[in-house]
Amino acid sequence: METITQKNTLKDKVISEFESSKNSLFGNTLLREQAMESFYKQGIPSRKHEEYKYLNIDLILKGDFSLALNKTLDRKQIAHLEILNDAYVITIENGVFIEELSKLQDLPKGLIICSLAKASKDHSSVFEKQYAQSADVNADAFIALNTAMAKDGVFVHVQRNTLIEKPIYIIHVSSAIQNSIINPRNLIVVESNAQVKIIESYETVDSTAKVFNNALTEIVVEESAVVDHYKIQDENNFGYLLNTTQIIQKGKSVFTTHTFTLSGSLVRNNLNIVLDDEGIESNLNGLYLTNENQVVDNHTLVDHRKPKCNSNELYKGIIDGKSTATFNGKIFVRKDAQKTNAFQSNKNILLSDDGTINTKPQLEIYADDVKCSHGTSTGKLDEEKVFYLRARGLSETSAKKLLMHAFASEVVDTIKIDALRDYVEEKISKRFE
Amino acid sequence: MLSIKNLHASIDGKEILKGINLEVKAGEVHAIMGPNGSGKSTLSAVLAGRSDYEVTEGEVTFNGKNLLELSPEDRAREGVFLAFQYPIEIPGVSNVNFLKTAINEIRAYKGLGPMEAKDFLAMLKEKQKLVELDVKLANRSVNEGFSGGEKKRNEIFQMAMLEPKLAILDETDSGLDIDALRVVANGVNKLKSKENATIVITHYQRLLDYIIPDVVHILYNGKIVKSGPKELALELEERGYDFIKAEAQL
């Protein structure tokens, strides 16, 4: 015992916390134990790890972090985060579903929303069939950590043939007053022929503690379902967000996801989409605006497993200050996936001399009858364009603002919810002030 | 209105303008002609405030103000307009939004509040008609996917919207077919008044059949070597630039 206390590394702390709490956590304890074992084997990735070479996560996680958190939020504190009036709102505080801060009255027939802990009991057949099925604990240490430690999160189940008109809006709030690691977990199951729009936002409220948010959302998109998914990442300067989104798509389904990274000290997105049947369409859009010492790292994986699927990926970034942005886009086209169309584009504007952008497209193609393309570009704001606008009477600042808006608009315009698009546009305008 | 005295300018240490003198009064149309490399585009760039060029000597006053001390936007706000030889495409910035921003910033400079939306729209409609610009083009991103002629027409449309005191048309005729040329020239003529002036920079005399200049200047090797009435342009067309070169060497 003494040696453990002396070492007191984060890994050991996680394990001791796990041992004392595992029997009170929801779901299958055996699954959690396997996940913990996998986490222990993998460890927290350092920069030597190929997939994490631009991140200092092991350094961030030095020092004392708490794993147990209480609820502190009241409705007033999050009022400003409710950007959509007409939505089913779910509040997740420090990884725990808070019913009284959610607005889930009058859910339509065919839509179930409840805490994951509750779903593991009340909706056990769907839960057991889908939970932790597509997010592989051995693929990534943070998936393993989340799977072992997740306390709660939300379960969204859209039953077959159900069309949900109002968006489902999941607000993740960090409110910790001491340095903490949280592991929010969500499971979204959209059954065949159903349609839904889902927004996940990541925010901080009244917190100046370092919070490492290891969030994981699994989305199951069944046959012919249509899902429009948004992530708005807007944590404060003490927020470290590792956000894994694991999607599995079935035949003829359409899944569109949009990732807007507006702030936060460190944001790492692992977005993995498996196209597991024929006739699937996947769209991945992303926009990141970085400044100061921010680090934003987008890793996407599009796994074409079956024939006749289309994927389109567009990520854009504006990098300022001493910030670092990384885009790493992998596309697998497996042997069976003939007639695949896969396109990827990453464009960046570097505003400062001290900013860094790493961009790495990776295409691995094992089928022979496919159309795939990728392109990246990084440049400064075009001085010719700035001059043209100034020659018409625009100040240098407003010329640059207009050009940055124009650059971002290609991604912003893909938002199909008007109120959300207005919100994102306003946030972007503020960033350009 | 515009007074240029002994203007010298260079780029990357190479002198291009070697002592330009030019007086333009309100209500006048001046044509500046010259062979390639004579400094025509440099002159327009220096007047618009492009920072790549360094003015090494001389002065330029515009309605009593030292133009060379003003930023490009303040020159525009004072009423200088440059129609670009190569208008650039700005994807994602709508023509309309861009013009609204420009007009309101010019108004703010003059101490005026923003233009009423309905006045702006009325103006937009009127000027579109004037330069025969397709409504669809006006609503698109600035110059994106426009043909050469459409781009030039869009320059004249912007000029019509911004109502400058001094318009400088930098080789607006280059690459235009005769119909587009007529439309562009027509727009310029309709916008002409006693209060404003135009400088037409061109390589060919053709444009001057449509926009009749009061004075023609011939620019050669960074200097205005000859000025005269509109007939000078015809003579130049007939005899070519070689006679100017020969005269200049005497």
C-alpha cells in the first residue's frame, strides 16, 4: 500500500477509484473491468504515440485530479446556454444527466430520452444490444477509460419510422471547482427509417479548475435513417476536452456531422464513422477557430466497409496567436467497398507567425473501382483580396473580418437549424472582433 | 480635383514612374495611353494606395488633401475609385453584403449613419439597370465564376453604387468584346457629371470611341511625354507607339 501512495500516479488513482466504485456504476461490471484492463495496458498516450504526437495529454494530466464530483448547477447558471427555444434539452453536469435541468416534457411517441443509468435497467434490451458495441476499448486508451469509469450520460432512442422535428439538444457542462477528470457517456440509437437532429454542446460554467473532459458518444444509425449531428465546443481556458464520437451506419442511411470548435484550452476530437452496409452517405464538416495557446486536434476516420457508399469531408480552420491545429483525416476503403466515392478537403488560414497547423490526409484504399480524392491548403489571408475590399472603402479590420467570415461560411452554411446557425455566426463574429 | 506633381515611384527598388505631372479638374475625362511597361498600371496602383509601390518623390493632392498619406480605404472614402484591371474573385462574400458594408463605412467616415435598407435596395436596383448587370450576378459572391466581361461590368456597377468623385479605369477595356465594351462605356458615360472626373487608362484607342476624353496623355517610360486633344489618340492608333518612342529619344 505504501508504495502506491508514494507513486500516486494518475493511473493508480484511477484504478483505486475504479475498484471502490465499480459495483455502484451502471451496466455490466465485467465490461468495465475489461475496459480498465485495456486502459491499464495502453496507458495515457504521450507524444511518442503516433496518434497523439501533437498533444501533451500526459503532461496536462500531471498533478492532482479528482474523479468524484457533485452537482452544483442551478437553472440560472445555464440559462444562457439554452440557445434553442424549440428543442428537447438535456443537461449533463460533469458527466451526469440532470433531469430537473432538462426540458423533456411531452416527448413524442417513439422517442425515449433518459439517463444511461436508467436505460441500463428500464431499456435493457436496446441498451445491452448497442452499448459499447462500436466503441472499441482496445482501439484507444480514452475509449477504455470512459468505458470503465463513465458514471452516466444520456440515452436517446428514436424508434423506427419516427420523425422527430424538434432538435435534441444535449448540453454538457463542466462546473467543477477542483481539478477533475470526467467521463460523460452518451448512447444514441436511431432505428430504421427514423429521422432526428442532435446537437451536443460542451461548455464550462463558473469554473476555473482544470477539467479534463473525456466525453464519448456512440451513435447507431440504422437502415435508411437520417441523422443530422452537431457538436459545439465552447469550453473555457481551463477546459481540456477529449471528445470521441463513434458512429456506425447501416444500409442507405444518411449521417451528417458538424464539429465547431470555438474555444477551450485543448480540444481533441476522435470522430470515427463505420459505413457498415451499402448505399450509405456520410458527411463530415468541421470548423475550428484557434487563438492564444489553444491546441485543437481533429482526428477523423471514415471506414468504408461495403460497396456503393459516399463520404464527403470538409474541415476548415483559422489559426491565430500561438495556437496549434491538427487535422488528421483517415479514409479506409476496404477490399469489399467497390464503387466507393470518398472525398476529403482541409483548408486553413494562418493569421499569425507563431501559429502552427499540421495537416495529414491518410487514404488507404484496398478496392480497385473507387473514386477518392483529398486536398489540403494552408495560407495567409489573401492580401490581394484585402486590398480590393479596402479600395472600396472597407477598413483593413472589416475587410479581414469579411474574408474570414467568407472562409468560414462554407462550413457554417451547412447548418440546417436556423437558430443554431445564427448562434454559431454570432460566436464567430465575436471571435473576429 | 487631382494634382500630381513630379511623381516618382518604384517597386523592389526599380523606378517605374519617373516624374509624372497631371492636373485633372472636376467634369473632365482624361485618357492615359501608353505601351506595355510604360507605367500605366503603376500609376493607378499608386493612386489607389497599393503598398507594394514606394513613392520616392513628388506629391499628389486630391481636393486639397495629401492623397499619399491616406490609407487605401480613406482614399476610397474621399471619393477615389479604381476599377481594377484584374478584378479578383472573393468566394463567400456576397456582392450585396460587400457593397452595403462599403457604403456604410464610407458614410460613417463622413459622419453619416447607415443607409436605410429600403434606400439601399432601391439604389441597388437602379444601378443594376444602369450597367445592365444581371440581378443574379449582383446576388452572387464577388466576381466568383464571372466571365471577364461580367467582372468588368461588376467594377462599373460598384463604381455606380459608390458614386466616386474620381474614377480611374485601369485597362477596363482589355479582354472585352465589343458588346461588353459598349455596356461598360455606356455605364461610365451615364455616371459622368460636372462634379466628378474620370481617368481612363488604356492601351488601345478603341475604348475612346465610346468614352470621349477631354485630354489624352501619352505615358512612356514612366513619364507623360505628350498631351493633346482627343485626336491624339487617333494619331497614336494610326502611327503606333513607335513614333512616340522615336520622339522621346530625341
